[in-house]
Amino acid sequence: MNIARLKELREDKDLYQKDIAKILGIKQQQYSEYEIGKRLIPIDYLAKLANYYNTSIDYLLCRTDKKEAYPKSLIEKNKK
């Protein structure tokens, strides 16, 4: 995963690592290890971050450069 995206999104909102850690319900040190690439970030945390930043997990994982979240209609259509 391109860890620069996590830091970039956080800094764009003028937040500290401790702020994001609080959102995820973890310690700042643990989040720091995700951001620097020392630990892999669990999928449920990626989902929370994607929702918080109003983007997609694909954007967080650098599978797309489109920052916008997917439309709900597209998500619902793919669940069927």
C-alpha cells in the first residue's frame, strides 16, 4: 500500500496521527506504524478511513487515482 496516501489525506485535514488513532479506536503508536508501513492496516480500518475521508479503499490502496468515493448505487448493484 502506498503509505503516503494515508499521511497526505490526514495532513490535508490538518489532523495529527493521534486524531486518526482516536477515530479508529487505537493508540497513536499503532496508527503511526500503519502510516510508515511498518504494519499492515486491517481492512476494517481501511473501510473506516475511506468513509471518514469520503474516498474509496481503492484510492487508499493506490488502485485508482480518483479520490471520490464510489456512488452508493454502484455499490448496491455489485452486492446483488
